[in-house]
Amino acid sequence: MSKYKLPNKPFEYQNFINGEYINSLSNEIFERKSPAHGNLIGTYQLSNKQDTEQAISVAKKAFKSNYWSDMAGSDREKIIRKAASIIRERAHELALIETLESGKPISQSLDEMEWAAGIWDYAATLARHIAGDVNTNLGKDMTVMLQKVPIGVVAMITPWNFPLLIISQKLPIALAAGCTAVIKPSEMTPGTTLLLGGILKEAGLPDGVVNILAGYGDPVGMTLSESNNVDMITFTGSTDVGKHIMRAASGNLKKVALELGGKNPQIIFPDANIDALIDAVVFGVYFNMGECCNSGSRIIIHEDVVEEFQEKVVAHSKKVKLGDPLDPSVKFGAIINKMQLDKIKKYVDSGTAQGAKLLLGGNQITINNGNYFEPTIFTDVKPEMEIACEEIFGPVLSILTFKTRKEAIEIANSTPFGLSAGVWTKDLDTAMIMTREIDAGTVWVNNWMSGNPEIPFGGFKQSGIGRELGPGAIDEFMETKSVMIKTEVSNGSWV
Ligand code: NAP
Ligand code: MG
């Protein structure tokens, strides 16, 4: 029997503002039901525009008073590292909340808590490496100091698919840089992000540096995007909302960082070992029930090997254990909500209507009172079909074929997205040419979805702006100030 259970009564959450857990100004709340069970599992503060403005002003005041950014990097490091260790200590509690709110398998939630903690560890090391630069190569009287200074108040808006992991790709790095923050998690999965407030307080973070509010995109996300008191907004979510945020951010030209959707191709050449790659393909498309920006949802395979591939991918997909995500042996849980379930069904209908052939799945399934959908595979998919070029965000694999390398590149680059891509081949020339030709922020050769805090992540084209993670991530949250110092008082002889 699983030790992970539905709570007897729903968890009650408050906003975290200025170091305290408080109710929203209206005292109104909203609810979340487990998408895997249908039971009420959490209540959260329904924040409005005034709550959001209050949180922004607290973050602004904290930034202006400099107590966080003036601390030695080694002191910020200790607090960020301590947060990592508390996330690890509370991993089971946090993972349970994520599974209850999102429907993802508990074993996966636990893995994500460790990934998240690993990023906090990495960010802690970055806090000590901010040093700027000096230029003494501009003539004997001139010395230039390039100072790295934190950008200011950073608003962070996150989606529901990897709640703690995605905020952990932003917040610890911004904190390492000396910024302050206002955070709005998705209304579907706010629990662990709200608990981060208490974790950070326990770790020693001064009050006001991080402020977290639950609520909807409209008004909380919109108020953050429009505010003249926010200096940068970092958003992960859909491409449509990303565009909206960018327009809203133009009022004060705040810096915008966007991590958006993908329709990621996996290109399989005829020399690849199908037996060796089949597990990565199945993982790539069904991980997080396909609700993953990195979903490997488009297989582009050489026509000579498509039959062998189809047989093996169907057989392997049937082995994926589907069911109650609280069962530690389950790999595939529930879909986030009814709306997403309907969207997946709509795409399955569209695939059939546009002439693709359904090889596996295609149906909703009934387990508990939850939202479940079968692993689904389409073949005979053409590049112009909706299921080949739009982000479904569900467990639907599209198989397309190619004859020549040139054609494979054209198909791979034929969507508005450019987040990630995979190439499977034993041939070095083919691999190298493909990595140069594919428009994507990450290209995996003979693997799928590897990632480390040390490696930058982000998208080309409409998959985003900027990069998270990697040693350069901290620069995204900093301005460079060029301080030019002349040792002679005179400025020269202009007149
Ligand atoms: P979403 O609908 O775009 O929502 C993301 C966040 O934006 C939520 O917190 C949402 O609030 C908020 N929001 C909605 N409308 C807003 C507005 N007008 N102004 C400001 N904020 C607003 O995305 P989602 O459905 O949660 O997540 C799925 C999407 O995220 C997919 O497209 C996926 O590809 C993308 N994603 C990308 C990455 C990456 O790293 N590239 C990673 C994960 C996910 P509510 O609470 O009201 O929804
Ligand atoms: Mg939404």
C-alpha cells in the first residue's frame, strides 16, 4: 500500500508577503480538486490587483533598502544553500502536494524535488561568482570598472506542469544576483510555491525579498506584467500568454524573459539502433502525460525504418504503467483539468479528420473521478496537419517520415517553435550537420531530455526569449554599469 494518501481535509494556504503568511485583502479563497481523484485538496487566497500592488511595493522597498543586494555573496550563498537542504528534508511533503494538485506520478514528483534542490545548490555557487570586470586598456588616464548590479524587482509567473522545478529555474538565480521578487504560480498548482516562502524564511531570507501570491492570470499576472514598479518579468507558459505579457510589459520597458511552448522533433536516421532509442522516445512523449514543453511529440523518421519503429513504439507504449499517481509504481497519471482533456480530444479528432492513422489509444479512460487519457500514437502524419505543428500538451505522438536529410531538416524546422530537438544516428557527419541546421535551443544527439543546472535552457523562434540555467543565467538578472574613471580632471579640449 502506498504511504501517499489523499488528505482528510484540504490543505489551507495563505499568501506570503513581507515575511508573513497572510490572507488576501478580500479574504476570498479559491479551491483545487485533485485531477486524479476529484477530491478537494487545497484552498488558496484569491488575490486581486490591490494584493498584487501591495506585494510589488514590498519587493520594491526591500530592493531599495539594499539589505539583500549589499550582503556579501557568501552570505546569500548560505541562505540559498540552506533552502536547498530544506527542500530535500521536506521532499515527501512537497512531492505529495504536487501530485495531488497536478496528477503527476508521485515517483516523478519526488525526482523533481531533487532536481529543484540541485538548482538551488547551483545558484548558491553563482552567488559568489559575481565580480564584474576592469578595463585598463583605454589609455593611461582611463580605468573602467564594469560593475554587475541586480536588475531590481523581478516578477515571476509560472505554469502548472512543473511547479516547484520551474520556479527553481528562476528564483534562486535572481536571489543569487541580489534581486527581490514577486511570484505568481499557476492557479492549478500553487501549493509548493507558496510553501517556498516559509522555507526561505527558515533558511534566513530577510523579510520582503520574496513575496508570493495565489490567484489568476487576470488580475494578478496582468498587474505584474503592467506594473511600472517591476523591473523584469520572467514567465514560463504558453506562447499566446507570453506575447500578451510582452505587450503589457512595454509600458515601462521592463526586461522580459520568456520560456514558452514547443513542438519538438526527434529525427531518426536509418542507421540508428531502434531497440536502443525506443525507451527514450516513449519517455519523451509520455513523461508528465505529455504536458511538458520538451515533449518529443514529433517523430521524423526515415521511411525505410518506419515499420519496424511503429511496431516497437506501440509495443513499448503499452507497457507504460498508467493509474492513480499516488501509487509509487505508476509512471503515467492524470491530465491537469477537463479543459486540457477536451483540448487533447479535439486534437485526436483533428488528426483523424485530416487523414492521419491512429495506431494506439485515442480515448479518455475512467479511473476514480479523475481526468485520464490513453497514450496515443498517430502515423501517416503530414507536416501541415494540426497534430504535426501545434503544441497539444498531452500524450499524443505524431509519426512523420522523410526520404532525404534535407527533407528531415525542412520538416523539423517547419513549426513556429524552436525549443528542443533530438537526432538519432551513429554517423558523426549526419549528427554534426543536423545540430547545425536545426533551429532549437537544445539539440540532443542519441539521448532525450538530459539537463543539468550547468547547461543553459531556452528557445529559438516562438519558444522564448533568453536562457535559464547555466553560468550565464545570473547575467539575465543583472545590469552592467560601466564606470569610467579618469585620473586627469580635465575632459579634454572640445571648445
Ligand atoms: P499559461 O496558460 O500560459 O499560464 C502560465 C501562467 O501565466 C499561469 O500562472 C497563468 O495564470 C498566467 N497567465 C495567464 N494569463 C495571463 C495574463 N494575461 N497575464 C499574465 N499572466 C497570465 O500556461 P499553462 O497552461 O499554465 O502551461 C502550459 C504552457 O507552458 C505550455 O505552452 C508549455 O509549453 C509552456 N511551458 C514552457 C516551458 C519552457 O521552459 N519553455 C516549461 C513549461 C511549460 P492562471 O493561473 O490564471 O492560469
Ligand atoms: Mg492557464
